[in-house]
Amino acid sequence: MSEEVLEEVYKSRVSSKGQLTLPKNLRKAYHVHEGETVVLVPVKEGILLKHSEDVRLSGLWRGLCTPGEAEKWVEELRSQWRLKKSTSSTP
């Protein structure tokens, strides 16, 4: 990876579909290729983007929370999703 990439700050606009473009020199420096699936990990400082092959689900949350806390968080997200889905449905 080029040290130049680490010394810069990049901006990207989020589209109406929630899409954003990674600047070319970031894609090149981190070997992110067109059509590749990446994993987005919410962290305290923001969102961490990783190559999908770099992340094993068993280790994704290691050190961030206990398995019980992760399960509770997932259930809360599912409840929120169900509530949103049921209130946004139109007959």
C-alpha cells in the first residue's frame, strides 16, 4: 500500500440508493475490484470496509462484545426491521 493513500482524506457522496464510490487510488491501494463483495463492519469510529474473504463470521465480533450481547443486538435489529416493515407496508 502506498503511504500517500494514508496521508490523504477522501470524500464520497452517497447516492439516493445508498451507494458510494470508492476513489480509484483507494481501490487500487487496497485491491478492491469491480464486482467484489465486501463486508461493512460498524465500529465505534465509523464503518470498517473489509474484503469478504478476510472476515470469518466466528471472529467478526471477537473483542467487541460477548456472544450473548451479539445475540441480543441482532434480536433488537430484527425487531426494529420487523416494526419498520410492518409500518411501511401499504395495502
